[in-house]
Amino acid sequence: MSLSSASTNTTVTSGRTWICSSMGQKTIVALTGIILVLFLFGHLLGNLTIFLGSDWINSYAQHLKDWSPLLWTVRVILIVAVILHIYFTMLLWNRSATATPRKTVFRTHIQTSVFSRTIRLSGLVVFAFVIFHLAHFTWGLVQPEYAHLNTPQGQHNVFEMMVYGFRNPYIVGFYMMGLALLAFHLSHGIGSLFQTLGISNRRLQPVFHMAGRWIAWLLFAGYVSIPLSVFFFGLGKDLVK
Ligand code: HEM
């Protein structure tokens, strides 16, 4: 065997070993988590243009459509990130389920916070929420009567879709629950990812956990401001239908 093929083999084997180790798998969960949180910030900023008026949010949505290579690049990155995030989380569950001796389960329960205990369940519910959300706004299946409205200029009328959508109390309730569970999920997830990536230490860990909670609930406040403003505070009240 030549020297170069031996070294390639070592790299491949060590890469494979890394990805099979708990550290490697946690790192992938953490990095994909960072990508998803970045998306959440970008998506929130785009959505908040609703407060600037219908022209703003409609042209923002139109720009995204016009830059379709960029849109599809982001979509592919998101889909890959979601798949890897879920797949490696499941591998880690499996690993901890087979590695945890039964008698330590009680102790682990006491030592962990409510956020870390709910992270698996909240993760599943967040996934279900995202599917519902795509069915609602992207695929137009939940309220089809509002999904295909156009502006006089022929743009997709995202403003009206959101305002009419959030006049429905069930839809608002559903979003509130989904977004609250997302915040619970992020509260623990963001705090732990610094530890996973080795950036944290015993002294900094509480700081990162607090920062994680702030980021999670800041995102929550930003997102819920939209349905609540429509439902309770008359955002888009000039629209009659
Ligand atoms: C009140 C909260 C939210 C509002 C008002 C909102 C609004 C929207 C709208 C209007 C679209 C469709 C854009 C279009 O087709 O032109 C959309 C797409 C999307 N939203 Fe949200 N969103 C919210 C929360 C979230 C959350 C919390 C997540 C993720 C956990 C999320 C993930 C997505 C994704 C993945 C898409 C598809 C983007 C694409 O077309 O590729 N959204 N959202």
C-alpha cells in the first residue's frame, strides 16, 4: 500500500470513528442546531417586516422568490440540517438508553432541569409544528382560501395570508403552543451546545445556559408578536373579509 493511500485510509477511519463517537454525534447535533437557530433569526427578521406594512412583507417574499438559487440553497441546507439533527439525536438517545443503568435513572431525573427533560418531547412537537406550518403557509393546505391571494401588482399577498390566517383563534392557539414548545426546546438546546462544542467550562456554563434561555424566549416574543398583534391589537384591521 502506498503512503498516500495509507494516510487517506487513516483519515477515513478516524473520520468514521469520530462520527461514531458520542462526541462526534453531539457535535453534529450542535452544529446543525446552530444552523437552524440562525435560520430562525433570519426568518423572524423577514416576518417582522409585516409591522412596516403590506408592501414591505410582500416585496420581501417576492425578493425571496426572485432569488430562487439562493432560496433553494437555503432550503437544501435546512433540509439536510434537520435530517442530520434528528438522525444523530436518535443515535444519541439509543446510545444513552443502552448505556444508562436502570438504578441511575432516578438520580439523572433530579439533576436535570425541566428543559432538558422535555427536550426530546418538545423536539418531536416542534417537528410536527413545522410540518403544520409548511402545510399552512407554504403549501396552502390549511386555509386554502387565503393561500393564493395576489396583490394588484401580481405578487403573492403574504400580508393578507398572514392577517386572515391569524384572525382564526384555533390557528393562533396552535401557533402559540408550537412556538412555546420551540422556546422550551431551544432553552435547553442553545445552552448545552456551547458545552458540546467545548467552548464552555464550569464557570461559564451558567452564563451560557442563561444566554440560551434569553435567546429562546426572545425568539418566542418576536414570533408570537405577529399572531397576537393580528388577533388582539388590530394589525391589518383595514382588510375586510
Ligand atoms: C408566528 C410565527 C411565524 C410566521 C408568521 C411565519 C411565517 C411564514 C410564512 C408567511 C412563510 C411562507 C413564505 C412564502 O411562501 O412566501 C413561512 C415559511 C416557512 N417557515 Fe415560517 N413563520 C413563523 C414561524 C416559523 C417557525 C417557528 C419556523 C421554524 C421552526 C418556521 C419555519 C418556516 C419554514 C421552514 C418555511 C419555508 C421556507 C421556504 O419557503 O423554504 N416558521 N413562514
